Amino acid sequence: YRVSCATDLEKMYRFFDLDDDTECSTVGGWVMEHLGRIPNEGDSFTFDDLNITVTKTDYRRVLEIEVKKPAL
């Protein structure tokens, strides 16, 4: 799945059935919180069973991520 980082974080949580205690309101803020810095394209991390990869950035912002679920 490709997800815009301007997306409301609660909307993404509902779609992927996730739960996390965070004060972030957007997907972009959540990604930066998990990486601990402004991300670069290609940066990735795992959250629950999802693989998250940064696919687009613009200077000091993350614009888009790719979310992959593991194959069953």
C-alpha cells in the first residue's frame, strides 16, 4: 500500500487494525517519531507485522510511505 504522509494517523490505524500510544496526528509525524529523525528515501522500519519504507521525501518532510504486510 502507498500512504500519503499527510493522512490522518487514526485513519491509517483503522485501515491496518493497529494500536499505538502516540501524540502524532499524521502519518508523517509518526514515521519521524519511529525513525527518530527526518527520514531519507529508502529508510525503513517494522511496526507490528508491517514493513514501512519511506518512498518520497521533500527536503525536511516525508511525503509518502509504502506499507507491506508479510505474505501469509
